[in-house]
Amino acid sequence: MKINPVLFGLASALAAAVLWSVYSVCVFSLMVVAINLSGDMAYTNFGSFEWTQFFNRFLVNLAALSFCAGLTGWLAAGFYNCLNENSDAKLP
């Protein structure tokens, strides 16, 4: 079975974008809990710190994560097609 690398890459990028958006909404809505949880994970007290989440930073991170996920999905599908015994596909 061949996987379309472009479509798989786009699906990977879209899935990463959705997950990042949901994660960002959760962190933004539960800012105090996120600060305390981060402090607990690092065995420190971040209670005096304030996190500010700017919309442009969200967009930059969303674009970077989506690009990396799409590239990884595209490469994974290309390698899968090349390593598949029944496939005559070349690396994209």
C-alpha cells in the first residue's frame, strides 16, 4: 500500500495545529494552574512569575509546529513508500 506523502504531511500538520490550538486555549484559560503545575514539575515555586501569552507568539509557534509536523509526516510517508517491498516509489 502506498501513502500519498503530500496528503499525509498535510494531515500531520493539521492535526498538530488542532492539538496546539486546544493546548493553548487550555493553558490560557487555566493560567494559574499551569504556572503552579510547571513549578511543581521543576521542583520550584513559580508563584511570583506571570505568564503573558501574546497572540503573535501563538501564531509563530502554531506555524512552526505545523511546518515541522508536516515535514516529518511527508518524510515518514516517503520513507515508508521507499521501504515498502511492493512499492516502486522513489523518495519524494
